[in-house]
Amino acid sequence: MSSKDFLLQVAKDMGKKPEDFQKYLDILEDNMIDTVESLGQLTEEELRKDLNFPLGLVKAIIKSLAGQS
């Protein structure tokens, strides 16, 4: 699964619209994070500080990644 599809699923699970997440989709693309596997290799700190993802989104990503294992 692509990181884009994964993040859009996270958005849906959070009750958000895809357009609300465009900024974060662009950040993933800009940083060449194109698979769920590459997204899963990032630490919570990297998501928060390096990619500037909000805490609620980071927690939702981590929860969704854990559910895929």
C-alpha cells in the first residue's frame, strides 16, 4: 500500500476529509516517503519534529501501523 493511500485511510478513520490532509500528503511526497513500510520506519519524533505532523495525526498513524502488523 502506498503511504498516500494509507494516510487517506487514517484521515477517513479520523473523520477528516482528504483535502484536509493534502498538506501532509505533500510532505510525504517531498520527503520521498512513498510506502507504508517507509512511513513505519519513522519514529514519533521524526513525524512530529522533522515532518511537522500534529500530535493527533502522529498517534493515529502509529495506531494504524500497529493494527497492520
